[in-house]
Amino acid sequence: MDMSKMATKPLKPAAFHILLALAGQDSHGYGVMQTVREQSGGRVPIQTGSFYRHLTGLIEDGLVSESPGPKEAEDPRRGIYYHLTARGRQTLDREREYLGDVVAALDRVRPRKATS
């Protein structure tokens, strides 16, 4: 395994899903939370307070930035949109690689199903 992979800890599930939610398009906070719930099948419980704590950390780390949002936004009250930065996309790509390694390791130790 590449030493640079080992130096970075995997993302927490909420942070991973927030980045994943922003990978397709910029969105406002409520939209990101809804996407996280949908993408995780409800397995990543995210409440408003914890969502904004995670989001603040992602912004401070340079993985997400604020953006004004599209002019044709469906709801003008949702003024702040969030955008996945280039660094955020690199982090998401690194996480994909890490998760691929985890799945490969599981496949190597998974007991073979008995055939009848």
C-alpha cells in the first residue's frame, strides 16, 4: 500500500456523505442533508446541528466552499449554496480508493459459499 494512503485517516461517514452529495452539483444545506439521507439509505443520521458542524469543518479544511447558487434557484430563501472544491474532489477520490481497498480485503477473507 502506498504510504501516502496510510497517512490520511478515512473520513467520518457524515463528512464522506456530505462530499458525495456535493459531487454532482452545488446545493443548499437542506438539499445536502436530504441527499445524505437518501444516498445512505437513512444509515447516516444527520441533524441540522451536526450537519453544520461537519460542514464547517469541511469548509475550514478547504474541501467545500460557499457559493451564491444558481440564479434560477427554486427557493430564493436558500441563499447560500455549497460547492465541492478541487481539494474536496481529490479527497473524495482518495476515499473511493480506500473503500475499494477495504472491499477487496473483505472479498479476500469472505468465506466461500458452499455449493450444493
